[in-house]
Amino acid sequence: MTTPGPPLNELRAELMAGRLVVVVGTGATAGATGNASTASWTGLVEHAIDRCVSSGTRDPDWAARAKADVHSPYDSDLIAAAEKATEALGGRSSIAYRDWLREAVGDLETTDDSVPLALKALADAGALITTTNYDSILEDALALPAVTWRDSARIQRVLRGDERAVVHLHGHWAEPESVVFGSSSYADVLRDENAGLFLRTFLYTGTALFVGFGAGLADPNFSALRRWLRTVLAASPYQHYRVARDTQVASFQAQHDTGEHIRVISSGPGHADLPVFLRSIATGVHTSGLRGLDADAGGDEPAARRSSDDPHIPLPDPPGRRQAFDSVQAAAERLRGLREAVDGDLLSGQELERARRYLLLFDEEITHLRRAAEQVEELTPPQRAQAKLWADKLIQILDASA
């Protein structure tokens, strides 16, 4: 197994500071839709070509030549094929193009919401969510509106924290003229000063986490951005991160010049590991987390609380010493057994991989929990509440990943 080495503490720190920008690629939509054909860029271009034939604007021979460009090893050929299909559909302002986008992209349905909901956890913790996808999968999961690169005023509001939205770097299906699909639309976004300024701003002031990208970072828009990184920001002391599976890390890292400051990190061996990894970033920044044990959380046992809606209805007290002791000790003992099973080669296969990843992702939290278990009788009431919260949460995450 490739050692993942995800810099979780750095990502959590950036999230807490409001500087984490998640850039979501087509891989996330593909996974969320059961690999629907139009969730990938090549599949979408082929779908557009087929629509041109079925609508009678082009013949099968034209389609065969266009699809040869789709499967060319050169990205410029794929973009050229997309441009040909756009033109054959009447251009980005035509009704035919709008109807095709709605059918091919707007009607995509989520069949696996694990990654979208993990991204929601990051958004709820303060991350800015952006995407190169045209669909509404993230809007549905995050319950946020879409804003495209063409709306510079709203993007500025999002950057300043005055509005929450999913920023579509390459457009949204409901706004066809914003969709960056063929060569002319790429030219438009590259010429747009506000679109370029937004991309450079979040890389200059924040930390980017690229999720769901295969070859997507080689398109003209991101190629220009990466060129800017390795020239203007070549001496930057800050890192950006790209998530990949274990087997992809080395090949993906080879795609990046060192001056780009993009480090490829592993989320695990398979797709199912990605949501666990993403949630682990958000999990570590909760203000009620176990790290509060390090703070001076003194104080007497608080009295029973009451509902703000009805002052006569008491709410449960924080956990007592025995309740916290039992929960923390049970969690610590179970995690100790997991560590012994890994170290003693008592697990194998996928079960071993999951256990290793869990222990790596939550090493810091488990260390805090172990310390709390040793001194739980001396903890103040707020510290006991935090310790019990983390004990229950760590076991819940462990059970969910089993």
C-alpha cells in the first residue's frame, strides 16, 4: 500500500482559517451518478455529436470524423470536436443547444450521494466549493445556488463571505452561454479578466484542494492557471493539493512542475475511501472537538439547561463522570484493539487497508482520546462532554467505514 500521508492538519488549519477552496472535477459527478455517460467530458461530447445526427443537422460520416477527434490523445482535438458539435446544434444561444444541455446534464440524477454529502460537510465548515462541472449535483446536496464565472458581482460576494454558493468555473447547464465546452467558449473564459482574476485570487490567498480530476487539469483554462503558478508564484511557500487514489499518486504527481506547488495526496485505494477522507478534514475542525481538552475549560457542573422555546422544559445535563468514563474507556479500548490487530497482522486484505487508513486519518484524535481516558476522572464538565463527544464520534466513523 502506498502511504497516503495526507496533510490533514494543514488542510484542517486552512479550513478553520476560511482559506480552503475545494475544486471539484468530473470524477465526482461520475461517481455520484453511477458513471453516467454524460458525466464525463468525452461522454458529453459524444452525446452532443449523436444529437447532431439524430436532429438531422449532420450525417453519420461527419459524426465518425468528430468522434475520432474525441478519442484522439490530444486535448485540442477533443475541444475541437466539442466546438463542431456546438456549431452543429446552432451555437450556445440556440434553443437546440439549450434543450440538449438540459437533457444531457440538467437531468443527471444522484445515485450515490456519499461524496456530495462529504463536500457539504466541508462547505458547512467554511470551505468554498467550486466546480468545473456543468450539472446541479452539488447544488442539490449542498442546498446552495449556482453562480457562474460570468457573474463577477456575485462571485465577489461569495469570495467576501456575503453569499454562499457553488461557483461554476466552467459554467452551468441552466445558463448555456456560460458553459465552457468548445474552443470558442474556452477563448471567452480565457479572455474574461474577472474569471481569470477569481482563479488567481483563490490560489493567491487560499489553499486549493482538487477533487475528482483525471486529465481535467490539462485543459486550456487550468493550463494557463498552472503556468501562472509556476511563473508568478514559483517562490510561494504555500501548497495546494490534488486528491487521487493510491495507484494514481505517482503518475499524477509527475504531471505537475514543482513550481506549481500542487502536491498529490492519496484518499485511499478506491472510490469508497474518498468521502471518508473528505469528512475527516471537516471532522477535525469542529469547535466542540476533543482538542478543546487542551484549553482551559474549567468550571463547575452546569445546571440543567432549558429550551429557549419553552423555559419550562429542561434539556439533558452534560454527561456525568460515570457516563463519560464508560464511553471514553470503551472507545479507547476498542481503538487500542484495532491498533494491536493491525500491528499484529491479525487483519488482511481490504479490512487491513481500512483499519490502517482509519488509524492514520484520526491519529491525532485517537491520541487525545487516549490521554482523556487516562485522566477522565479529573476532567472538568465541559472537557468530559467534549471527550464523550469524540469517543462516540470516532466509534461512529469506525463503524461506518467497516
